[in-house]
Amino acid sequence: MASAATSSSDKEQVLPTIDADQAHALLSSGHGYIDVRMQEDFDKGHAPGARNVPYYLSVTPQGKEKNPRFIEEVAALFGKDDGFIVGCNTGNRSRFATADLLHAGFKNARNLQGGYRSFLQSANQQPAQQQ
């Protein structure tokens, strides 16, 4: 008999996650993309059509300062029933952001496993540069 040691508070067990190939397909079908990296990282390159809503305002040796308006800023871009992808650089920060969004009622937020790095590798794409 297999044991399932899961906790109802374990957000990673229920977090909707997609891989980079699925992300490309969803973007092609009209899904949005929220990039939760800080502005300077977003400006270096991002997924086509991505909107930047930083999850952290600053990251220092003393700690990370979470964006207190994160949910509000996402709500200004997407409705709670809209489908969109949540990505960062490697997929860690976006896991936290996606969990927060789901908790706030955004039913169709999907975490991008592997983040923007995997997204680029998936299709050998070049970063979209801000001009």
C-alpha cells in the first residue's frame, strides 16, 4: 500500500505547474504572462508579451522585501478567471507568487517550471529586448 504523506498546507503539492513547451502553446492561444522578476532583470529580456509585476521590491543580504501591492498590481492586468503564466528566472520565486495568486482567487494562474531560462531553452528563443 502506497503512503501519501501530504499536508493540506503543502502548496507545492497542489500548485498548477506547466513546462516551457506548454507555456509556449498557452501564449500562442492567448494566455498572458506575468514575469515576477525585478525590473532590471525583466529589462534584460523576457517572454514575448510578458508584463512585469515584481514579487520582491528588493533582495539584499539582510533579506527580501515582498511587494505589498503584488496581488493588486496583478489584478489591474488580469481578472480572477483569466488564464496566465507566472514566471521568474528559474521557477522558485514564481512558485511563491503563483501560490499567493491562487490563494487570492486567481483560478487559472500557472507556474512556469524552470522559469524564463527553461522558456528560452525550449524554443531556442532570443530575449525580447526593451527598446
